[in-house]
Amino acid sequence: MDSQKLDQATHGQGFIAALDQSGGSTPKALKGYGIDESVYTQDGVHDKAKMFELVHAMRTRVITSKEFDTSKIMGAILFEDTMDRSIDGLGSAEYLWQRKHIVPFLKCDKGLAEPESGVRLMKPIADLDATLERAVSHGVFGTKMRSVIDSYDPAGIRAIVDQQFDIAMQIARHGLVPILEPECTITAPDRDHSEKLLAEEFKRHLAQLDPAVRIMVKVSIPIDPHCYDGLRDDSHVVRVVALSGGYSRDEANEKLTSCPGLIASFSRALLQDLRAQQDDIEFDGLLKAAIDSIYQASIHKTC
């Protein structure tokens, strides 16, 4: 584990930029960026190679912007395809750390299984050890893996946390810091019950960990701003971060300011105003406005 990256992940100001839209979510990300599916579709079939080239160009534009720097961004999460590509002659993860001093993370899950017991577990992650070895070779510090809680079901929530920790221990054996992301659907009417049980299950697993193991936790912005205080204060936990989860950026920022110790790890809320058709002045200005607002919500709290 890189001590410099660990120090920044633990104490660094700012937030984590989630630039990890994967195969299934890439068309939506490109559409939001102003690139229609017709640009990379022929006879009703996506040209995946062209699609990933376009999304890499989008991410490269964001990462290389003068506004995207370590003064307000602590880390960035990359999709596997992005990690395997280069930016200005360096691997994407290497560029983040060497040129920007931003801690690189890798999305390592392969999507969600079908709903069961109120949750969507992760699909099996094929060749995970090989992927993790490649991540280490690129200087990646940690990983991220997402599952979803759609409704309050104790058995389902326990299964989610069990799976997250099982895979996290496999990741930790490679010297990486896993980000466990059991997202709670923000429209669920019983979300407060799910979040309370989720916090309890995390504490149960944390109590069983070897003292040397370090993890991070990524959650939906909780209904109770203090729901995850116990996780934040646990010696195993490097950081607790929050996803925007479908809120607009303004609403996500407002809710995040009331959660002590939680920093943002936003994706759509970070990129929502950016378009391929914008010139560099407009693009950088809108990116700066987004970064500034998310940074302020991450470090300035109302309680």
C-alpha cells in the first residue's frame, strides 16, 4: 500500500470524482455529454470500440482540464477500459497521480445480478485477481464495487454486506484499499430502516477484521446525517464517501453539507453540465463551477 496515497486518501481535502461509467451506462453518459447513439451505432448495433473511444475522450478532456486538480479533488475512480488506455503518453492512472497528484481508484465489479430479497447483489467478477494485479502495476491505490439495496429486507441487506466484505478481503490481499458501495435507492420509502441495518452490519464485519486491513465505504447520502458516524470513526475505515444517487447536484450538495465527515464521490452530478460541443473556455468554466460546489459541500458542514 502506497503510504503517500494512503495519507492523501485519509487526510486529503476535497472529494472523489467518479469517472467510472461502464459498458451498460456508457450510452447514457455519452448522451448526457451531447453525443447521440447514432454516432457509434450501425444497423442498430453499437460499435463498442468507437463508443469507448468517445467516452475516453470525454474523460481525458475532464482529467486534463486545468480545473481538475488536487487542490479540490482527492481521488478519481476509473473504469477498467480507462485504466488500460493512456492520457498524454501515460497510463490513465499514472497520469492522475504523476501529473495531477490525484489518487487513482478502479471500478472492479461487473454489474448487478437480478433483484432478490429486496437487493441486487454483484454479478460474479471473473478474473478478479488478474485485474487487481494489473491495477497494482498501474499504480492504482484502491477499487470500487457497487451493489444496490432497493427495499428493507434484513436477509438481503446481510447478503449484500457479506458479499461486499468477502470480495473486499480478496482485494486487500493485493495491497489495495477496497471501496465498498452498497447503494440505497433514494426513492425507497423504507430507506431509513435499510440504512440503519446497513450501518449495524458494517460494524459487525469491521469488528472481525485484522487490524492491518483498511477499507473505504461509499453510501447514498443518508436520511439521518449521523447514521454512519460509527463507520467514519472506525480505525479500519480510511474514508466514508457519498454518491449523489439520482439527486441533482444542488440537492446532493445541500444534503451532503449536513453530514459530518462525509465527502462526495459524485459522477453524474459532477458531469451534468458538460457537453462535447462546448469550447474549452465554456467547458472549463462549467467544470470549475461543479468542482467548486462539490468541494464546498464536502469540506464545509452545517453541523
